[in-house]
Amino acid sequence: MPVPMPTVAQVSELPSLMERVVPAEWQDLNGHVNVKHHLTMYDLTNDPFLRLLGVSEEWVRTQRVGLFDLEHHIWF
């Protein structure tokens, strides 16, 4: 059973975790982000997202715990 994609309105309600100008070397011939860089952009939002959830670097160090992303699902 396919999972329904969020609507544009739902995505627009999400907080902005980062803003970045895409470097020219990340772009394909059409000026779009080359697919190999999408996961890099996801990774760059990891720390801001965890801070939004209350998981700071200080918390990880004092509690001596961590998190690891075991699975990725990228839809194009």
C-alpha cells in the first residue's frame, strides 16, 4: 500500500531548519541539485533538527547517549 505524500500546504507548515545557496558544483546541467547531493543536504539538517527536538550536543555528552539513523527513504 503506497504511503500518501504530504501536501504542499503540509510541507509549508514545517519549520525551516537551514537555508543554503546550492554551490555551482552541486548542480547538474539543468541547474538543479544533483541527486548525489540530496543526502548531503539531509545530513546538514541533522543537528538543527535534533536541537529542535531538544537533543543538543551537551545532552549527548552529559547523558552519554547518541542517535543513529538506520534507514533512509528518498522519494524523487
